[in-house]
Amino acid sequence: MTKIPYAMAVGNWLPYSETFIYDQVKHAKDFSPLVLTRGLNPAREMFPYDHVISLSAIERALYYAALPCGKFAKAIREWDARFIHAHFGTNGALIEATARKTDRPLIVTFHGVDVGILMNDRIPLDYLFYKRVYRRMFESAQLMLPASQELAECLVKLGAPAHKIRIHRLGVDVSAFTPYERPDRPAQFLMIGRQVEKKGFEYGIRAFAKIAGKFPGSTLTLVGKGPLMENLQALAAELRISDKVIFKGSVPAKEMPALMADYDVLVAPCIVAGNNDRDSGLIVLKEAGASAMASIGTFCGGLPEIIDNGNSGFLVGQHEVDSLAESMEALASSYSLRIQMGKAARLKMEQEYDTVRQNAALEEIFKTII
């Protein structure tokens, strides 16, 4: 069967934090994407794909003016793309003029920051173009696909037509993760992500400090980098737990399955940041579930849709250090509870978040457009 061609608009091809985009490309079954990217990321060698069109510096400058992009328009026509699917609202806003020029339907997937930033009175300079043209994208797009119920509600508040909105949750490659039954040992806690405000890592460190003395063999490891790293290191020193809080730095996506096996509990103390940025469908939370790891998250963004509170993990309120510490203590105290919740998390990922299943659901959405 001949695959149906379409165009996929992204930012840069491709940072580690957007491996879900590569999963969509890899697991395409009935569709064949042509990737339209503003630029090339140094990590692109980790995500090999032949059909990628990128822009020069001058072409990017014109593109940021939200004008039709001749290079992309030519590629869309030559590929005979039936429609355009943009990841992130920012890329949807930028490609909208080209979609109109080529008379192609536009589908936009929203991930979190691209919604929250529009809810602020003050917009960072690098998002001013987005604030200026996003309503035009709302009018032109045939479908808008937020990654969580909360994002869908935010889009409606911003003026997006409700009849155009369909929730589509991103999947994770369950087959890449072994449902590993960890040994009975002092609980090893893990936090993964960019060290920025919305991740709430400060609250994870403060909560761990409350229980560290009760569990001498337990540690808390942070994977990732970011502008708040020095602040978080200073906080660990201030709380006198520097010897038990490990800053591991960045880990390539391909090494994540092996990394997960070394830890017992994923902690995701996410919050809505001051700029309204928030996580929608936290990929590392799904990866932890796929590896049969118990998790602790917050009632924030799409996290309550990933964790079944009391079954596959625990959910606590945002900023609630004491509640977070209580959940960490409960899992540190009970090996059997960790195993039980880990198995429930794996089952949930298999049934609701497997990337093959989710990509098949996305392709069914695509078929409604063509």
C-alpha cells in the first residue's frame, strides 16, 4: 500500500527533549512525513531521517515574520503533501501562512509552553511573533490537538473554537523498556528534566531532605541540566544533603531504558510556572511507567492523566512539600508497594500510552482531514 504523504512542521531537528516527534516518524504506518524544520540541532545524528528540509538564516528571518515560506511551499507541492501537521503552537503559527498559500489543511499539536505563554500579560521577546499571529492560526487550523484535558480547556479560554479541539495524548515506546522488577534495596529516587521552574525540582529536594535521615541508603538523583542547576545544588548544600543528592547531567535518550532500571521511584513535582508554562503529557513519567517504576507526581497539567493516584503512583498538590515527603516515605518504607505500583504503571502504559497504539490513533485523526 502506498503511504499518504504529508508535511510535519517542527522547530529544530531534533533536540533530545522532543524524541516523541521522532517516534511519530518511526512508527508511521499509513502516512509518510516530510519534515519542515527551521534549523538543525547538533543532536540530529541521533535521529536519522532522509526527508528533512531546513532553512538558511535569511529564510528563517522571513519565516519569523509569519510570511509564506517559498522553500517550504515548493517542498510541500513536490512531496504532494495532503496536509500539514505542526508540533507546538509556535510552529503552527509560523507555518499557517504557507498552509494557506499551498491550500493545505493545517493540524496543530499543543504541548504546554505553547499554550501557557499566551496566557501571560507580558510576553518574552522571542514569543512576540506568536502573540501577534496565534489567533489567525486558531481561525485557519482544521484541528487542534492538545496533549491533555487541561490544555484543551486553556485553548478554549484563549478563544480557540471548541469544535476544532481533540485531545491526543503522546505515547511512549513501551517495547524499548523492560518491565524490570527491582531488587529489595533502599529506595533510589530519580528526577528527570530540564532544571527550570515548571519541573518543581526544588520541592523534590526539600521533600527528600525531610526523609533522608530515616533512610540512610536512599539517594535522590537529578538527570538533566538547566538554568536552575546551581540554585538546586546550593539548596541541597543548605539542607545538608549534598552527599545524597546526585546531579548526573544529561543522558542520551537511547540510554534512558538502562538508566531507569537503576532507580526505584520517579519523582515529578511539577508546577505551573510564573509564566504559565506547564507540562502536559510528561514523557519521562510514561517511560518510568513503561519500565515498571512507581512514580510520584502533582495535580498539574497532564500528570493526573498519567498516574492513577494510589494505584500506579501518588499525586500530591503543587508546592506541597510535606505531602510529597509523605509519599516518598511511603514508597521508601515498602518494597512491595513499589513493586505493586510499578506493575500497575506498566499495565497502564501498555493499555493507554503505547506509542504504536497512539500513533495509530493519530493517523485515524489524519484520515478525517483528507
